[in-house]
Amino acid sequence: MTGRRRTRSTVLPTITNRPVRASARGAAALVACASLVAGCGVIPGTTGGSGDDTITVMTWAPENTKSTNKPGMPALAQAYARWINAHGGLGGRKLKVLTCNDHNDSVAAAACADRAIEENVVAVVGSYSQYGDSFLPSLEGAGIPYIGGYGITNAEFTSPLSYPVNGGQPTLLAGLGRELARTCGPVALVRPDSIAGDELPPLLNSGLRAGKHPSAGDQLADEDATEYGSQSERALRYSTTGLTERGCVVPALGDRTTTFMDSFRRSREDYTDVRTATVFGSVDQTVINANGGASSPYEGSYITGWYPVASDARWDPMKKVISEQAFGDNRIDPADAGVQTTWIAYTVFKKVVESLGDNAVTADSVRGALNKGLKVSTGGLTPTLQWKFQDVLASVGYPRLVNRKVSLQVVREGRLVAARKNFIDVTRTLQSAELN
């Protein structure tokens, strides 16, 4: 499509009190440092046996950008480290968390990976970036595992050194499509005009087709726009064309979903038979409150998520850590999917370190524990997690997608509540999808 914006500015990442130097790696270097080797003579993040009892990891996410921002993820990671260290560390070892701002930029994301290698981290944990293709090759070359990424790109579900804790956009959109096929007439998807956005329509359509529903209308939008009046009008017209059942509009614009809804509310006055639905990460309780609570356009909307609702008691341990170590830090919202993913990622990392006992904690040993079939319980926040070389969705391009369950939530009287008691398994939906 002509006129599509794919260029990105060159922005170097911000990392705590350290200058940033981006290093160049050619294809030959990546071949020389194969993904199963711990990095060309350097053992990243070596601890134990070396006299250094500190375990160093990194968490990165975009902050202070014009599109999606996730400052709560590195903030929670640092709070978690303070809490762990206040309670004796990880098996007596101090946990050190480095943070990096990827600026929603491919060059900056790659430079964050460069810094992780330079700092000899044992893992990158609980992070967000749209540019997996930019940073994962560097981590693979150094043998550094990527644990619990947000799941925003396909690369996180294909890299052998990625260990995702949720099903990313594939499961959310497939689950949402399956539900909307039961309850909606025409469905309009409003999504970013970006590389990551290009992956969304086939996923939503896989769920719609599973319910014998026509594919959604694909509406493109700038991810950093300040208003979405024209996109709202187009989506509303599409969702009411030949209306026999109530049409649905699905905004999937990340942090810009609230901006879209401001425009949508004004445009919707002449379209009373249209409802909205979306995925968690685009909408949470804070967004619903900001849009009017029970009088918001989200009232009655279905929202698919990876985890239980934020009010569920299974989140109490995370909330306790926030209360003890980050009270008053408004960057950390316990209802934010990024914060929740970071908590689960560090839960996984803690279990990995515990499984190593008194052995050295290195990138190689962390990766080895995960590759040997370690099973990790997350207290019911996810199914038991276990990573294999290829999981059951390898045939449709997701060999590392091990958590194929989503929660269905609904907005009732302005509150986001569970629409069903149990998780929904979308394995069959994705297996039958035509995603390529």
C-alpha cells in the first residue's frame, strides 16, 4: 500500500547511568556465535564460582514516546529486585536489574540488546518491544534468553531463545474473534498502520472464521495520531452495512485506543446499534474509568486477556510487592498487562534460579534449565508453563507459543469483570488458521 509509514528515527536507548554504544554485527558474526553457544568466548552474566554473588538481568520497554509506552514494566522489575534483595536474594545472591528505553525504535531496541551483552546479563526478563527482529538475533548470538516478553511480535514465538509466558496477540485476537462470531454482525478492526499492526487482521479473522463469520473490515490508522475522526466514521459505516445483527468495532491501537474512543464517542451518536470489543493491553480498568465508567462506550464490551482480572486474589502477591517497594510510584498499575507480564516473567526467572541450586547462574545455565523441560507454576495466573523446542502450533508459525489460553472479560456497570470462570483454550482455532 502506498503512503505507508515504515521508517523509524535513529534513537539510542537510555540505560541507567551508562553511556550507550551501538555495536555492529554482521551475518558472519552471528554465524560464528551460534545461538546455542554462550557468546564467542564470553559467558554472559556469570555468577557463582567467580566470587561475585550478583545475578544481573535486564528489562526494557518504551518510555516517553508518542505511541505505546510501558514504563511500569521496568519500574516493577526494579521494585521486584528490591523486594527479593530485602528477603535474602535469590538463593542468597543479590538480584541486579538494569533497565533500557527502546523508544519504540528498531535501532534503539537493537542497542538495548547490545548493552545487555556488554553488561553480561544472564537474561532479558519481562520486556516490551515491537522490534523482535532487531534485537533477538543479537541475543541469540550471545546465548542470552529472552524470558516473558510482552508477545507483541511473531519473532517472540519463533526464536529458540524466547520463552514467552503468554500467547501474545495471536491468542487474544483469535479468542476475541471466536466470541464476536457469536454476538456480532459486521466487525470492523481499527489497527496501527505499522509492521506489528499488519499481523493483527489474520489473527482476528481466524477466530471469526472458526465461528463461520465473515472476515473483519481492516481499517488502518496512524499509531501516533492525535484524533481518529475519519477512522471512526469508516469503522461505524462498515459495521452497520447491511445490518442484521448488532455490528462491532474493534480498536486495537495500544495506548492510542483512548484517543480513538474520544473520536468514536462523537461519531457514534448516529449509530446506536454498534458495540465495541478489544483486547487487553488496549483497554484496562483505568481506560474504562477515563472514558466515563458505566456510561463509557465500552459498557457491555467483551475484552480478551491473558490473565485473570486485576481484582482476582491471585494477584495479591504482586500487589504486596508493589505496596512494600513501590508505594506511590504511579508508573506501576497492577491492572496493566505489561506490569502483570513482568511479574509472571520474574516468577519464572526465580523458579529457574532455584532449580539451579548452588550451581553457577549464567545465561547458559538459565537457558539449559528452561530447555530441559522445567515446569513452572505461576500460582494460577497462567497454566503451568513448559517450553519445548517446538510446541503444537509450530505448523502455523508459532513453535514457541506454549500458553494458548485466554480469559474472557466484560465491562459491566463500568467494571471489568470475568465473563467466564475458566480460561478459554484457542489451540484449535489457531491450528486451523490461515495466517501465512
